[in-house]
Amino acid sequence: MEEGIQARYEARARVLKALSHPTRLFIVDQLSLRDHCVNELTEMIGSDVSTVSKHLSVLRNAGIIDDDKRGTQVFYSLRVPCITQFFGCVEAVVKTQAEHQIASVR
């Protein structure tokens, strides 16, 4: 495989890997609605600040989210909001797979 093509697939894999955790998917969904600080996300998720911060770091390092210091708090936002359009495609795959499994049982 050509080097440039390989790099592109590796970059895609990094983004997909960052999205491959239910908590991070939840964070992306919440950030699609509005910016949130870590304390708000921690409360919604029901986890400790350290764990949520690690999830945010993974998303930030993959280029999915940005952070913005406002006073004493850091707020997070989606860098590229169209990432949520991908979720519609994922939901279609999940639905199709469920329908296929139901049909095969009959």
C-alpha cells in the first residue's frame, strides 16, 4: 500500500479508535448539543473527574474535540460537528444487523 494511503487509513483508525468507547460516544453526543466543562460531563456520566478527563484527552488527541479555558474552567466542544453524521450511518448498520438476525431466526 502506498505510504500516503497508509497514513490516511491510520488517521481514520485513530479517530475510530477514539470513538470506540460508550462513554466517549456519550460525550460526543452531549457536545453536539452544547459546550460542556468537565464537571458537567462528570455529573452526567456518573464517574470521577480523572476518568472523564482521560476520555476527554483521548478525544482531544484524536482531533475530535477542542478545549477552551474560560475563567477557572475548561469547556469542551466538537472540533468538527459533522462527526455526529457518522452516527446515523452506524445506527443504520446496527438496525440492519438486528433485522438480519431476527429474519434468520424465523
